[in-house]
Amino acid sequence: MWAAFHYTSEYADGKASSAQNNNTVHIEHQQLDTMIEKSAHLSGKAVTSFVARAPGVRVVPFSLFPTLRVKSVTGDGGTPLNFIQEDKLDDPDFWVVLSKPLEVGEKYTITTTYDGKDAVSNQGGGNYFPNAREDWYPNAAAGAFGEYTNYDLTFRIPKGMKMAATGDLVSDSNEGDHNVSVWKSSVPLAVAGFNFGKFKVIDTKLDKPEMQVLSYANEDPPSWVQSLQFAATGDRAGSAGMMGYNGDAVGGALGSMSTVDLSKKALGEGELSVRIYTDFFGPINYKRLQITQQTATNFGQSWPGLVFLPMSYLFDTTTRHALGNLMRSMYPTYSDDPYGYFKVVAPHEVAHQWWGQTVGFNSYRDQWMSEGFADMSASIYLQMVYAKEPQKYITFWNDERRLLTEKNAQGFRAIDAGPLVMGWRVVNSREGSSNYRALVYPKGAYVLHMVRQMMWERQSGDQRFKDTMHDFVSTYSGKVATTEDFQAMVEKHMSKGMDLAGNHKMDWFFREYVYGTYLPSYSFESSFSKNTDGDVVLKFKITQSGVDKNFAMPVPLYLELANGSIARLGSATLVGNSNVDQSITLTSLKDTPKRAMINYYDDVLASN
Ligand SMILES: [Zn+2]
């Protein structure tokens, strides 16, 4: 991006909106016929129907993986059309030249044939890795996720392989040397995708919500793991000491690297995530959730009804640690799981079925809602599933805060890099490339968490938060939402206690944490005594610092009661660099609490 300018009205408001849409066409329907050979060579035919959004559209850009070379493009009635696609190492962007300019709202259909290697790679052992995720077909060029399209998909893959794709499975059969499967979207989808391999499939059916959850795993490792196994066995006899790891552990663990047993874990986590998120956020329109293994070890991904989990997630801790040791011998800074990534990768990716897929984001300014909400959803998963180990939930938020406040290799903290709505534009050569990940995920998660904590009420618990999120999901299902849409939804459901400015607006909160880069610090002192009636009296002082004079925040107070349970007492609202110094008589308590605390559940994102 060379330069970016806002509308005059945005300068006047002092706030940029993310509602702009720069695509000149909207793709309504895609019919994709795709053949993938044993070698992973892909050939495709796409029938793409779109409608013009701007007057006089004559040249239409598409997003297509650079090594997929276009053979032909035809328009209405089979007329050959000109197209542009330079060499993959030059400027391979794919543009189609229409035979005439389109009026706004005018429909047009093109048929594109293309083929090439590297869009998918054959990794050995029946493992195929889709390199091209959103551009294995001619997709919308800008903001691929802002568009919702209907898809009809047909895949031909080598016989013996199993396909998992987006949409409902219409048919699955063998024809000659190929497995042929047909898929149809029942609602418009933000993207289409697939994963296939020599998968073993296990599944379970949920009735509330009605959904089939399937888990796909390959018994055979890809060839690069096989070579690691070989290296491990070799090193055990030879240079184990030099490699700096315990050869027995590595050899033994890598010897049994089958992921199929642990596929059950993926199925279980998928099922639990779906139940918990449906309760908190409301139902979604997908009836099939396929959780699939991918050979990448460093990331997961989520397409509509299709989750890609890193193969390493499916390893047990011992194996993952052994693999980590091997990786470290090659890359000294490699870390097994520095911020608890593997603990929540499945719940995070399943949450993207709600955030990013069902509710889309309009631009990079709103992407924090996709990644941040998915991370925050994973915290609810930890809180619900590990109710007997509450420390997991606390640790999760400590890790998120650490990501935001630790200096990166260039000496910068993500929290200072820019506001959430800057999205990937916080990445630059001076401050390094880590700040997008280290800002958008944890801070986006904190923003939603803070909304939840502000909405929590003693009588009804999370009900107000659930109502807000159900409303948000049903309003924006199959559409994009902007940051401003989300603020309006929070304002629709806000409590009196959240109305700090007395104007039924949440501007104060969004200014501080979404459009701003504030990070307050708090200190807290407290003591207990008894009054003449024998009631427990709490005396406390909360000090807020490191902010400007308008920074306002309700800070929750908690008690650890004599029996060890945690109770929320209320909250104290602080404005600017100031303190609240108060005594409260706790008439309902017989025994003196063990301690008083603020921010026990990381209710407010603060420096400590
Ligand atoms: Zn994510």
C-alpha cells in the first residue's frame, strides 16, 4: 500500500470507518470442477457468475494462485475473452477483459480453465498439502472474505484418498482411478476450500445444535517426518550427545508418531467447542464440521465447515517435545509451545466457524474481531471444560497479556504498535513483523473479554453477554460486520453500569481499547476489620495511573472467601490518574475473607 486516505466525513468525525467496499464486482456463484493427480498437479474449470457493482466495469481482477496458469477464458455464449496473467515470477495477477462494459447490477458469467503444480503438494504417505487456500480457483480479488458466494464443487482425486470440502456432501463415489465427490453450499460462504489424503474418519452426531462433527487423520506420516524418524534412530546410535537431546526419548517417541488415536481428541474438542459456542453465541448454518489434519506443524486454519489442524496438535506431549528437540537442533530459537498455542488451537479454529466465516469482517480494520473473538472463545472453552482447573483460564489471560507487553526482537511492545483497527498495517521494517500477531489476537480477545466482564451480573451471570452475541451472530450471519457495527450491538445491550458517559454510547471504551493504545496500571491496598456490630469491614484503595485525564474504567473487586471460593463484590470506577479510597461493610459475611483483589479474571487489560 503506497498511500491511504479517508473520506472527508471520517476526518470530520475524527474516526475512520471500515465500511468501504472496493470490489468492482460481486461473485454470486461459482461452479468449480477440480482434478488433482497423484503428483498433486491440479487442473480446474471454473464457471464464475458475478454482478457489477460499479458503472462501466470492463476489466475484472481475480485472485488466482500464481502457478495455476490460465488456459482459456470464455464469456456469455462461449465467446473467447482476452485475459492478462504474466509469469509467476513477474506479476501473475489474473485479469479478465470483458467484451463490453457492464452497468451497475448487470450480471455476467465467465468460464476459466487453468492448471499447474504447487497449488497442492504431495508430501508422501498419502498426505497432500493444499498450499493455495483461498485462490485455488479464480476468487474475488480484494478482501476475499468480504464476499459471500454460493458454491457447487466437484473434486476428482486419486482413488483411496478421502476428500473433506466446504458445503454439504452430495455424493462420493469411485470412477476408474479416481474418487469423485460433489459438494454444495446450503448458504453463501465466505470462501471454498478442501483438504484430502489417506484419511481415517471418525464422527459423532449432535442434535442440539444439529450437526455432524467428523475428524480426519492419516495413519502414515508425510515423508519429511519419516526422514526425521530415520535421523532420530540414526542419532540414537551415533551423535545423540552432539545433537543435545536424549536420543532414547526421540527415537522411541518418533517411532510411534501415528496421529489416528489422537484424532479422537480432536473430535471431542470439536464437539465440546460447538456445544459451548452455540450456547454463548447462538447457532450457525453449517450442518457438518470436518476437523482435518494438515502436515504443517505451525498453524491451523478454519474454512466454512472445514478446520485444518497442525499435525503436531495430534502428537502427544512427549512426541511434540521430541520433535521440538529435533527442530531446535536445526533452529535454536524453536519453541514447543511458547504461549499455549497447542492448548487452544482446536477451540480457536472451531470458533472461526462463528468469527470470520458465519460473521465476516469487512476489511483489515475489522480483522481483530475474527482473530480476537476466536481467541476469546477459546478462553470460554478453557473456563467451561476445565472448570475444575481454573488456573488454565487465568494462565490463558496471563499469556495473552505477556504477548502484548513483552518487547519483540526489535525492542517494541505490540500494545504500543498501534490501535487494533490498524490491523496488519502495524507491521513495518522498524518495529518488526511480529506485532500483527502479537497485537490483533490477544488484544482483540481482551476487548471481547472486557465486554463480557462488564456485562456479567450476579443474578444472571453471562446472560446479557450471551444475548448480545446471539444478536450479533444472527444479525450478521452470512454478512460482514465492521468494528462500528459491533460497537452498535454492544450499545444496544449495554447495562446502566457500562454507561459511564451517560449517553448510551460505548465511545469511551472503544476510544481507549479499540481506536486507542492505552494501557493503565493499577495498584491496590486492602485490609479487613470488624465494626462494633461484629460485621466485617473492607477498607481499600485502588490507584489508576499511566493514562490521560479522560481515561475511565470500572475496575471489579473480588473477595477470596474463607472457604476459598471467589466472589465478585462490585466495581469501582476510576477516571484519569486518580484513586478510590473507601470502606465497605460486608454485612452478609460471617467470616473474614482471606483477601480482597482487583481484576482477578483479568477483567481490565492493564500492565499488571
Ligand atoms: Zn485464527
